[in-house]
Amino acid sequence: MNKIFNPDKSLWTSMVKRPVYSLDSVKDVVDEIFTNIELYGDKSLIQYTKKFDNVDLNNLKVSSEKINNSENDIDKDLKESINVAFNNIYKFHKNQVVDFNKIETTPGVLCWQEKRAIENVGLYIPGGTAPLFSSVLMLAIPAMIAKCKNIVLCSPPDKSGELHPAILYCAKLCKVDTVICVGGAQSIAAMSIGTETVPKVNKIFGPGNQFVTYAKLKSINFNTAIDMPAGPSELLVLADKYANPSYIASDLLSQAEHGPDSQVIFVSLSKSLINEVEKCINDQVKSLDRIDFINKSISNSKLVFFDDKTKAIDFINLYAPEHYIINVQDESFFIDNIVSAGSVFIGNYTPESAGDYASGTNHTLPTNGNAKQYSGVNLDSFQKTITFQKISKTGLLNISKTVETMAQAEGLQAHKNAVSIRVSDLKS
């Protein structure tokens, strides 16, 4: 890993750049997929599944019987673990339900807000190098709490043409309406456009590779919103001399195994700790399975030392990490001053993987510096906020002069007249 000590601020912009992640190379392929899905619907989905996954599909939609029986195909410990995670994630997102108070802005003028669910949502669950059934819980639970009318789940089939039973069991727990055994950019196109089997949705959620990412961006052209732009996963760990180097190394490696283009950053307030963590990384990696991914990811990563905590937090905010672990004695300073991060993990006993699975917070988070302007997925992601107002006769008289004067100044006579006609009737 690249070691950098007290870097000059002029270098920070280049230091926070993520691994090269260009979508240009996939553009033509995805554009063609959208065109064919629009023209041929289900037929194209079957053809693309054969082409990309080497699987012949007879049915795109997973039967309700298979979903209902899925729990019989996973072992007891996994089922119990999923149930615990479900309950924790449900509690956390249920707590996000908000009741708005009505407010009288002027006597006789009543205004308020109400939440309404996005009716049709699509969830993309990756299944390439690993079936990410945890993402089903992270996306479908808030959709269920929000009371989205239709929930469509798409995920790529395994070599036998099936979805992992844990994915189906999570879908069952979350009362997902429609499960489609199709993945990749073709599933995003299907949910954006609609086919004979796949309903068109209003908003698409979920992570994916560069083909899925570009497809999600393209889906906006079909009046379909997305949760956020996404890139490879990332983690920044902050620690001081009191931290446990073995814990830090394990956190860095847990994120590095996501993929070869993942990035991990270690910001240390101790020079000696950097060498200790590097040694622990070299020791721990020997016993891990996804070593090829880890080695490539580590080559994108950095060990950075700062002797000034203000410079450290300024650098961290510039990086805007997807995951941010704080492991220092003066944790309040780094909690209070973080302004750009997807999710924050505090203390020796809060590994990032706890948030990935079962603590309750959502693991669908902004990457590639997008934490500066995006939040992670939450209950609000599945809802729209509608404003309401009701004005009495007295209320209209109270604000009529203000509205008429402003409309006149903007040259919008019809706007003014909509008030003036009513006021004239009230006064007469």
C-alpha cells in the first residue's frame, strides 16, 4: 500500500481520486440492450441471459411456490441470522416514519406536508461473485414500510438457472410482489421500459457493476428515477496510537475483498501504527479466499499519516467516504466535524461488516465522493413529500396584497387576477 506522510494540501485532490472508473467502454453495449428490450421485450431478456450468464431460461418470473418454500433450502443458522438482521433493519427504518404538524403561516392560511409512497419500485440484487441477499433486506424493508404498491426484484440466475434460496427467503419476508430471474443491464432496461413479464417501475435501487451503473443512469431517459450514482465500494479508517492494528487491518481487508476496483484508505494519527497495520494486513491476507480481488484493491489504496487532527478531518471530508470508521480516543471531534460520509462506524467494536448485515442501518450508500451531495438509502428514498395548503376567506384577505404585489412585479397579470377576483367577491 502507498504510504504518504503529512501530505501538502496541494496533493489532496489527486489523493482522493478513486480508481479509474470509466463508463465509456460499456456505453455501446448498454445502449444496444435498451434498444432491443424496447423492441423485443421478454425475448431479448432470455437471449441476453443466455449470452451473458450462459443460462437457458424457461420462465423469467420466479413462482410464488418457490418463494414460499425457499426457507426449506437454507440451513437453520442462516435462517435465524436473516431473521435477526430483518428485525434490526426493520426497527431502524420504522423509526424514520415522520408525522408532520400543520402550521398556520398567517391567520387563516394552513400548510402541511404528507408522505406518499413511490408506487412502483425496482430492486436490483447482484449475484455475480456472490449472491447479495443482504441487499434484499436493505432495499425491500424500507420499501415495505413505505407501503410501495408494487415491488419488483431482479437478480441474475446461477449456473442452474435459479436464484439463491436466501434471496428468495428475504424476498418472502419483505413481501416482494414480483421476483425476476434476470440480471445485468438487461434487467435495468426491463424495469425502466417494461416488458410482457417485467413491470415498468418509477424508481430503481441497488448496486451493480459498470454495466448496471450505466444502465441506471440511462434509465432516467425513460422517466425512471434511481437511488444514486454508484461506483466501486470504499472504506476509510481513522485511528490513533490507542487503536488495535489487527482490528484496523481486518476492516480494511473486509472492504478490499468486494472487488478489484474497491478502495480502502487508512488515515492514521500515529506513524508507528501504519507499520503495525501493514504487518497485520500481510499476516491476515494469507488466510483469506478472495486474495486476487484483495491484492488488486490494495494496489488502489493508501496509508496516510497526519500529525494534525484538523488536517485529518479536512482530508476525510474531501474524500467523502462511503464507509467511515472512527477509532480514536478523541472520537467526538471527528464525529462532530464530519460533513460528508455515507455511514459512520465508531469505536473498537463497530466493524463495517456489522452495518453491511445486521446492525440495522442501510448499506446502500453513496460512493466515489457522492456523499458530498447524496444520502444513503433510507425510508425517504421510497417516498415523495407532497405539500398541502388550505386558505380560509380571512386567510386570503390577509395575504392577498402580498400575492397581488409580487405577481404584478413579475408581470404575471393572470396570477394577480386569480387573487383579485376572489378578493373582490369577498369585499362585495
